[in-house]
Amino acid sequence: MAEAGERIARAAIDAAAAAVDGGDPVQVEVSLPAEVAGVPHLGGELEADDADLDDRKRAVLRAIVTEYIARGEPVGSKRVVDVARLAVSAATVRNEMSALEARGYIAQPHTSAGRVPTDKGYRRFVDDLRTDPALDGSRRELVQELLGNAADVEDLLARTSSVLSQLTRLVSLVIAPAVDAARLKLCELVGLGPGAGLLLLVADTGRVEKRSVELPADATEGDLDRVRTVLAEQLRGRRLGEVHATLTRLVEDAPSELREILQAVADAAAPSLAEDTVHHVFVGGQASLAGDETFERHHLSRVLQLLEERVTLARLLADATADEHPTVRIGEENEVEDLRSASLVAQRYQLVTAGSLGVLGPTRMDYATVLATVRAVADQLQATLTDLSR
């Protein structure tokens, strides 16, 4: 029990010192070690039950997180009392802050300063948010207006990236749906004059591809009609990743008078069509990082470098969005080392194939607003994709 007695004394001294330091009437609350408080000691170091934060500790943590996000400065006990509207003294709040610090939710950056959230504190704050934070009406209407009238998928994804970065003032990331899983809905060959044509490919995801075709100078409209029939019969319903290989086989089996035209069509369809567009990432809002003092210079440099690595970004977003619910990865939760000073909020969208969108920024971000924005943008993106695919 000697060790337990020392722990009791240390806890009492720490609590009393915190109270006296603040100049408030001394009101000390001491958390007793488990073996003294009557809780069975199971051996080894006892760890606090992180799920068992009482209402006051949760209110204190919430106040510290929201104030630090808003102001960027360590939060003191008196400010917590005001923000959380607690009917207790600042000394009592300091005791609660000491308990939260002991559990790793907050940290004290300087002597006699207030507290700031840790990654664990942000995580608890995010987990305690409402399941489905809602975007305010005016912003939701803006999202609908900007995304609802997109001309095609490329336009829609570019707009999505822009809207996300504008509304959150963070870096936006949008992955296009994987093209190799999409199926061809329409294939049309249009003659534009002697030696020139246009190949139009429309996928069931709403993606539209237009390719110039160098037709034989002696190709007739009758020849083009016959090729259109072959294309419609052999390509419709196939995965886009299979189109070029299918065209190559058609060239080999085609009548001699159609072989040159089909070869021209195959050549036009070849560039990047079979490429897996999971590597096609729209990035917006990088300039927002330049004026953000939250990142230390070496962290900012590494994040900016990562934004140039599209394959890594695509894999990062794809891994983070396992289902249709928003995912939040905070600081050390990120598997990519260069993002250990950042947070990622991402969500999957899907129409035939899956894509992902999200925002990247400092751990000191307005998680409630960002979550609501990501969800609203993803919902509107989904709706517009559905319209484009009809």
C-alpha cells in the first residue's frame, strides 16, 4: 500500500497546486488509485476506460477542441467555464483538465498555459459528434446549383473539387470512378467529311469520351453504316477496359473493305481508354495551405509534395473509404507518414463503380462543418451522376 499512498499524495498535491496557481478558491477533487477506491486491481498498470468520460469531462474536452479550432491558442480553465457554461469554478475545471491530460486527450504546450487537443482528443470529439451533421440551407443550395447542371462527368468532378475547396478552405481530393469497371452504353461513329470522323463513347457512369478518327479518304457512308452496326453489336455492354482489345479482334476478323476503318477506330480508342482512372485525381485548393500557419514548414513541404503523387493520393482515398459513411483519419491515424500532421475527411460515392472524395487539412480543422460539407457534396455528386447516366 506504500506505493498507493504515494500516488494519493501526488494526486492531491497536483490538484491543490493547480487550484492555487489559478488564484481561485481552493476546491480540490482527487481521483484515488483503483486499489484504494475499491476497484479490483487486476495486475499491471491500470488504464483509464476511455469510453467512460462523464458529462462534465466531455463538455470540457468539447470546449477545448472548439475553442482551439476557432482561435488557435491554448485554452484556459476560465475560458472553458464560459464556453461550456459550467456551473463550477475554474479550479474544478482545472482538475477535469488534469484528468483529461492524464488520459492523453489534451496537452499543455507551455508552463502555466492552457491546453490544446491531442490527436486522441480530436478523435474523441469527432466520435461524439452527431452521426449526420447537416450543412446549412444556403450552402446546400449552393452545392446543388454548382453541381446539378454539370455537362458531363469530367466537368462534374472538376466542379466537385472546386466546391469542396471553396466551402472548406482546405485541399480537396476527388477520384474519378474506375473506368475499367464501367460499361459502354453507346458507341457512335460520325463522319465529318473526307478522311475525318468522330468516335463517341458513353459509359453507364455518365462518362463521355470523344475521339477524332482519321478515316480512309475513300470511305463511303455505306461503309460507315456497316461499321456502326458492328460497333453497336460487339461493343455495347462491354467494360471500357475491354473496348480496345475487342476492336483489335474485330479488325482481324473484318471484311477487307472495313478493316482499315475499324483499325482507325481502334487506334482512336487506344490512348488512355483502358487506363484505370483510379489514378485520375482532381486536386484543388492547394493555395489554402500556403497561408496556413498550423503546419510547420517541414510538414507543409511534405504535404505539398504528396499532393503531386496522384497514385498515392488515389490509394489513400480508396483505402480510407470502405463504405458510404464519411471517414475521418486524424494525425497519427494516417498510414502515410507525410500526413501524420494532417487530417483527412473522405467519403465514397458510387454509380456502377466507386469513386472517392475528401478534404485534407491540418488536424486543427472544423470537423463538424467539414463532415457536413463532404456528405452534402457526395450526395449531390451521386445525384448528378445518376442524372448524367440516364
